[in-house]
Amino acid sequence: MNVRAFILCSALLLAAPVFARDKTDVLVMKNGDHLTGEVKGLDGGVLYVSMDYILGTSSVQWSKVDHLESKQLFLVKTEDGSVYTGRLSTAENTGGRPVRIEVAETPGQKVTIDRAQIVQMDETSEKFWQRFNGSINSGISYSKGNQATQYNLSSDVEYPRERWSAGANYSSSLASSTGANVSTRNSLGLNYLRLLRWNNWFYAGLGNFLQSSEQNIRLQSNLGGGIGRYLKNSNHASISVLGGFAWQNTNYHQSEVAQGPQNVAAAMIAANAKLFRFNKTNLDVTASVFPAVSAPGRVFANTNASYYIKIFSNLTWNISFYGNWDNQPPAHFSGSDYGTSSGLGWTFGNR
């Protein structure tokens, strides 16, 4: 079962090739340098550009760009939560005024935005496969002393559109050593977000499926949804909160627990924080708390944190932490499962 799920999820997450297009976008830097290539996107204050004469994707500091021209379609997001789709050009700038970017939504309609207000751009296309962003990470360690082996594999993919986005993430870890049982953990997460008519407000749906040998969980399914808001949305940080309700079904290993599956209705409080440093590091922290409504006094919680350091091009090194807690687990069962991992990763799309 786990092997089939692993193969299926890996295939889905890897099936996002980025096809090349003509590299005709023009960048003019504040120091006068001219660059011609393919603008991939903007994220965390970094403009990603691919050029024929440079291997891989180059990173350009967004605040250093003076002029930009592109005939490619982009999804453009601003600090106040507004979203636009169109082709990019730089409006005429006189008198030392801030650089303004024109987004041509239709041939006769243009929206002009201060460059400093633009926090994210995603290259989009009429072609389905060219719209994906994502990453793949893996690591392994071995110790001869107690013949201990640990491996971890994770991947995520995102499909952004103008007013909504959908994504999936998968993580798997295995640890074994002489004299101890093999410990496994597998998690699959699904998410959907749609912006509301009020700037920086959104509603979201979440789904998570967990298997943990440490907590004797055969399968724990979480489905929830709610209303959220971006508290901060800039080129240096993105912070959001979400509140709503969730339903949880947990199947424990029947040979070790007499009771059947547990179904719990719960409130949901979640937060996400992303911190960026130009082309160097990226910290992503997500935490969720589920106070049970149908079982007062019981609280579930989970968190995931990842810290990325860029090595070169699309190659990264990362260290991650995960944790799951239940303050009222079945008798003699562990109420927590947590751990850390590190390894190398590869990004694709606007990552």
C-alpha cells in the first residue's frame, strides 16, 4: 500500500516539466546593463531569468531592475492582495519617480503598478504543464556503530492561477537500527486557496493523510476549510492566518487497540510564515491546532518547518522539522511524533 502510494505521488509531483519558450524578454538594470532572456517569475524579492548563454536560471534582485519588457503572460500579485494577468512593460519614468510596471490585461486595457508594490509574478501560459512550480528534496544517513539508516523524501507542487491556486505535498521518512523496530512516517497534503473580493482575504480547503508507526496510526484523514487573511505580504515576508472547522478520522492498528476508528469534529486554527533573503535563504513555517468540538478537552496539533539555503542554480540544501501531537491518545499509545531531516533539493518553475 505504502509503495503504491509512494510511486503514485512521486509520479504526480514529478510530472511538471517546464518547456522552453523564446528568450526575448528585455531587462535593463539601474547600472545600465542590458539582459535578454526568459523571465520565469518573481518571488521573495528575486526575479528569476533564464538566458541562452548562461547555464541554469539566473537570480536578479528585483529592486535593481529599472526597465522590463515581456510579451509573455504573467500572474502579477501586489502587496494589497490584488491580482492581475497580462503582459509586462515599464511605463515612462521622469523626474526620478519610482519605477512603474504596466500590466496589459487586454490590448486596450493597462494597469500601472509601482514596482515596489509587486511581490510575486508567475509565468503562465495557455499550455497546462508550463504553469507548475515545485521542488523535490531527499536525504540519507548511515551509522556503522548500530547499523542505523535514515532516509527522507519530500516533494511539493503548486498550480497558481489569477484568483486561486492548488497544491500538493508529499513527505516520507524511514529509520531503522539494530535492536529496534523500523519507524516509518508518510504524509500527503492537498490544499486549495481562492482569493475573496476583499484584498488579502481568502478561503481555503485543506486535506491531509498521515501514516505514523510511532503513534500506531494506520491512516489519519483530515479534511477542513475556513476563511483566512494575509497579515503581511511583501518581497521579504508572507504571513497568513486561517480559521475554520475540520473533520478527522483515525484508524489505529486494530491488533493493538480494541476500539474502532475515531471520528472527531474540531475547530481549526492555522498559520503560515515565509521569510525571504535575496537569493540565499528561505524559511517556511506552518502550524495548525485542532481543538476537538465533539470530544471537549482533546487537542490535536501539527507543525512543519523548512529552512532552505541555495547552493547554485536550482540546487538547494535544506533542514526540516515535523511534529504531530495528540493530548488524549488511546491508552498506551504515544501522543507525539516528531523529527528532523536534512538533504539536497531541486526546484522547478518559479522557485
